[in-house]
Amino acid sequence: MKLDDATARVLSGTKVATEIREGLRPRVETFCRAAGRAPMLGLLLVGADPGSQIYVRNKIKASEGLGMATDLRRLPETASFDDVLDIVRSFNASAAHDGILVQSPLPVGLGAEAEQKIFDAIDPDKDVDGFHPVNVGRLVQKRPALTPCTPLGIIELLDRAQIEISGKRAVVIGRSDIVGKPIAMLLLHRNATVTVCHSKTVALARVASTADILVVAVGVPAFVTRAFVKPGATVIDVGTNPLTDRDRVEMIFGEGTMKMAAFEKRGTVLSGDVHPEVGSVAGALTPVPGGVGPLTIAMLLSNTVRAAEDRLSSDRRT
Ligand code: GUN
């Protein structure tokens, strides 16, 4: 099965992300006029993880493209826990920082619990990742909360594509704090009947194939094959897995495909968690790249604008 045989509607995250960003622009301008400054995102990057460098660069570019300010602090791989904590505390205390983002993963040398402890130290009202337990609790209780960006982006994409959620069966494969759990909660709040699957789920393909909406966030290239997908289902592919092995690329995408040509040119291509053969079974499918990825950044901007607006209106009340 070649990509070219795909019949599924392509759900472009790139297009929706542009619409979201343009919707934010007037809000940024209004904020700037009212506050006399731009909304500001503080970012902390610890160490030299190559993926993180790219993610952070893209987040800064997108923020500044919208007229927002950014403050990037970098710490070396050898930084101590207290070095990281000091920067988070300075962002918390700053009147000019509206959002705080500590890029994950933190260096392993900081210890297994460091990441959670650092996320816990972020002021929940500036927690634009939505990782703080206060925001997780607010989300579960369906209260106003800063909510993780990828799940928010998925809901935006479904809404703008006019894909009904209420009353539908949704299956989420993956139970991470960043994607699996929060998207399950958001789908539940929109009245889907939600099943969360994971590595110990028995008869995973059979369970997945009951879904009207299938969200896949496992980090395994081409994991979900056509056996997992009910004909006509909407499939949201959260995976972005770089492939550098030619045989693997050929096995997944097939000789003569555009992906194969891209691999021959660059020596690497991205694979989602969903096998390309799903394109001939699903009713709608997000591409990789250009699907969920751009939405994550758009929703980070959205969360930052929202945090800035909320802080401004609470300043005015006090
Ligand atoms: N690393 C990969 N994705 C994310 C994200 O959404 N937020 C943060 N802080 N780090 C990440």
C-alpha cells in the first residue's frame, strides 16, 4: 500500500495553526495597548538535547512572529537542580513574564524526579504547558485551566474540521501526562465515550478498531496499521519519529514514494505512529509532519496570550 493510494481526508494542522495564530494577533495588539508591553514567554533550556534546541527555537520564532516577547535562559548540562529552580522562581516573581516553559527533557543528571519537581515549582497561572498539578486538577474537574498544548490543538483541529465529538467512541493509545491523559479528559468533557489504551492493553487492535476517533501517541513509528482502524474513522497521529535507517523507511513507506525520495535526499524522514496504509481505511487522518506538531506551538501561543490577559485583568481587580 503506497501513500498515493490514500483516500482519507488530510487534516492539515499547518492550515489550522495559521488560522489560530491570526486569531490571536488582535488579542496580542489589544494586550500591548492595555498593558504597555507585549505578552512575554520565559523559556528555560537546560543542556544540549538537539531536539529540544529545535523545539525551543521554533517556539521563540512563532512567539515573536505574533509580536510577543520571549526571554530564553540557557543552562549547561551540568547545572544543578537549584540553578534550574532559581530561574523558575525568578520567572514566577517577575511582573513582566506571563508564561513559563521549561523544555523537557531535563538532563538525566538532575535525577529522576527533577522534572516533576521543577514543573511543580512553576506558578500555575503562568504554567503555559499545563503540567502543574493544580492545572491537571482543574482540567479533571472541568474548571478553567491552562491545559497541555498538544491535546488542546487536537480538539481545535477536530472542531475546525467539523468532526463531531459528542456521543462518539474515542480511543486514545498512550497514557502520558503530556498527551494521552489530558486528551482523554478533553474528549470526555466533550461527551465522547473514551477508552485509554497502553502497553498492557489486551487485544489492542480490536479495541482501537471500535473508535470513531483514534488518537495515537506512543512514539513508535508506524505502530498503528489498518487492523487498528475502523473504516471511516478519524485518526490523529501524534508521533514524530525521525527515521535514519533506509530499510526501515522502505519497509514503512515503500519504494517510489515521496517519503522515500525525501529520505534519499536528506538521509532522514519523519514517521508518525500511524502506518501510511491507514490512509486508505481512515476517513480523516493527520499528516506527519504538518499535522499535530504545528498545532502544539499555536496552542502554546494561545495559552501565553490567555495567561497574559488573565494576569492583566486580575491586576486591574486588585
Ligand atoms: N518537550 C517536548 N514537548 C514538550 C512540551 O510540550 N513542553 C515542554 N515543556 N517540553 C516539551
